[in-house]
Amino acid sequence: MNLKEYPRPHYAINQFTQPHCTELCGKKFHFVMDNGFDVDLDFTGPDTVNWSIGGSEPKEATYECLKGDETTYLVDYDVRETLDTDHRTNHLFVIDLEQRLVTKVICSIGDNPRFPYLVKSEYDFGAIETEGHELTFIRHCFTTDMVGTRVEWHWNTSMRTHHNYFSAPFYRLTWPEDSSSEDEIGEPFQFLPSHDEVSRYIKIKDKMYLYCLTEELQERVLNGKCPFRSNNMIFLQNYERMRHVGRTFGSIEIKGKVVPCRTLFGAFGNPLELPEKELTAYNAFTV
Amino acid sequence: MSNMVFDKGGVYISNLANNAEQLGIGQYRFPFNFELAGKDFTIKAEDGEYDISFICGRELEFRGKKYPYECQKLEKTTYFILFSSIAGVVDLGQGYITLIDGDKYISGPVCPCAEGKNAPACAGDDMVGTYVSWILGCGRFMTQEFSAPGKCVVSWSPREGDRDELDCRATKIKGPIYLVDIRGPVRTGVCAPFFTDRVIMLQDYDHMMTVGCVMGKGFDPISVAGYAEFLN
């Protein structure tokens, strides 16, 4: 049998996802956060965690965990109490055991009365309290290190995209003609003035970055003209090995109903030469 | 740290993207996985029992001797392990462990949960007709065409046009996951080390990813991982 014909499900960005990691099971963390609201995470099972922020009563959630390298974990969970509501919330952490540092991203939907599906993201940095070690003053941090980086990401056996991290607040998304990207994610771009979107860049360590993308401009301009609503995608990118892992949090319209859009993803990268017209194209969203 | 490139606009800009040539065919290797730490198993193989204890995330004990090991997780309950020159699959879902030690295959159940589950078995002609390229790094890949049971036509980049038919033993672990063991030399000037004589890969034909190792004389086995593209 040609295993090409194996009856696999349809994959878009989630075919090359690495499996959920359960190594943190049984571990407890206290994160000392810069905003003063410390976080406690107690990984009670292979996919359950008790969380508490600012000393609040612990609540249980179902978490996902992917590894960026041997000691760096991307952990996220939806706040159970917000599921099936118009105000869904997701907590995401980069737990960096090598440097004893943490980055926290809280994403929420339903804060903007004009664009109820828009994802709002709040970032904070902190240190992991570790017995026998003083708390460090260094932090993961916002960075411009990635500006100028261009990568071709391979998401599945037929889909590739081109990421051009061309400025600190934006990135540009294109794809080669022979990629299935046009079919998978191309629809909104037929209606958008340019292929740019809102981004944040965070340095985790040498050659490792957290790239945060929110489909905000798309939602503001299209506001329901295509199935994709605002999605927040967070990529833990390893530039030593040229691969990333990540997750989405947002909404999508299916059969007239807007439902949660959540998936884990992963991709393998290659350096990229972009044509002049893509490098110099005008970002239509800026003055 | 970033490599600086001279941009067409006439200014130096940073670009973190790189070919990771220093990592060779090991570039896309997954982060090592430590979930087996603390677990002990007895493999009930046909020719006897074999004890394996994962002392921690980096060290195991096999038949009374300690070894450093590497583990890559391919699927929810399926791990590829490599220690000394022994490679294998720990399948906690089915309750089986399969180890390849030279010419010998050690395979058997490791827990009562294996009862009633399918044991790893010869893949027969399951894979015949499959023709894929496993991309292990930027521009570094191995093509595999399963031409007949026990045979695989392979090539390595950048000499992908120079194909050789090699002996291949494929074991079905479960579902679309196969353990592929290809033996034979490589040509000069390819991305694999010159003295490579064996490639062992755990291949997932659902997610189209692989983890495994490349072995040969004169170098330590290299852990690899990557993704597939179909060639037919």
C-alpha cells in the first residue's frame, strides 16, 4: 500500500504538531511576576493543572504542553469557567527552567464592544521561585532581535508559508504558489489591503523567541466577511534548530455559528529569499 | 545572536533564519523527552526476560548495566529511545517495548495492559509503493521508496538522484506507525556521515513525522527527526 493513501484526517497547520508533553506532571511552581500578581501552577496530572493568580482560590484547568527545547515549555489552558461564554480566556506560560524565568500571556475574548471576537493579549514577565536559588533580576523581554528575519515554515506535507518579520509591531504573511496555503488560509486576504498583521516579539534566550501574532487588523477590516475571526497565535521559535511549536486561541465561523478555534501546531523552517515586491510592499494599515 | 546579511536596500539587517549546518542531519531533532524517567519495565521476549529501568531523564539501566540514553516522543504514548548502539520503541499505549541490538530484535509485552493488544509485527507489504522524502534539516533529506517487502531504494541529499536498493526490515508498531530499519552504506558527498551503515526510524504516516537515529562505524549514533514529503 502506498501510505500516501492512508486515511488520515485533514490537517492544516496542525499536522506537524509535536505530541503533548506530560513531564511537568507532579511539579509545582510559584512564579514571582513583575505586575505583583504572582502565579501558582500545580500540575496535578498528565493534562490537569491547578492554577492561582494573586493568591486567588486555585482552579483546575486542562492544559497543553509543548517543548521548545529540553528545558523550555509552552504551557497553556483555557479558563474553564469562561468556556461556553462570550468572554473566553486563555492563560499561556513559557516556563524556562534553565534560566528560572517565566513569560505569561493572558488572552481574552469579549472585551471590545465593537469587535466582540477580537483577542486582547496582556503580557507579563517573572522569575520562578526555586529552593536554594535567589530570585534573578533578569527577565525574558520584548525585543527587536527578530526584525529582518524571514522564514519559510512547513506546516504539513503540502502547506508552506513565508513569514517576514519586518518591523517591531507587524509581520507580513505570504506563501509560494505551489503551497496549499491559498486554499487553507487564503480567503481573508482576497479582501485585505495588505498581508500585514499585529505582532509582538519576546526574547526567551539566545536563539529562542516567543512570536505572538493576533489577527486584529483582519478582524477590524473584515468583521465577519470571512469565517476566520480574530485568532491569537503564539509560536515558541527555536532558531538553533529552525522549528517552532505553538497554539491558537480565537474564533471561527462554521455553518453560520462562531465557535472556538483552538489547536496546537508546529512547523519546520528554512531560510528564505523573498522577492523584491514582497519586501517593499506598502503596509496599508499604517499612516 | 543573529547572523547579519547585506540587504538589497543597502543596509545590514539581522536575520535569525539559518541553515543550521553545524547540526547536520540532526537539525530537526525533537527536544529530548524525559517522561520515561522513573519507570521500570521487564520485556517478556521469546528468548527470555529483559529488565530496563529509566533511572532519570538521561540515564537508564539495561540488563544490569547503566547507559546514557536519548528519548524522542513521536506520539502520545510512543517513544523512540537510543542508548549505546541499541535503538528501540517504547509503546506505553500497547504495552510493548521493541529493542534493536545489532542483528537481534528484542520485543515483548511489558505490562498486563498489553494483553489483547496487537504486538509489533512484520510490516509485510504494508509499505510497498510508498515513496517519501524525510527532511531532517534545511536541505538535508533522505528519500525512501519501499520497492518490495524487505527492500527500500534510498538516496541522500544532495545526491538524491543516486539511488541504491538496500535491505530493509519494517515493523508495524500500531496504526500508521512503523519502525523502519535500513542497512547499507551511503555514497560519498551526501548529508549523512560517510561511514553510515544503518538508519532506524520510527515513522508516523498520519502526522508524517519521524524520529530515529543514524548509525555507522567511527561515530556515535545521531538522533534525527523530521517531516515527510511524498514523492509519487
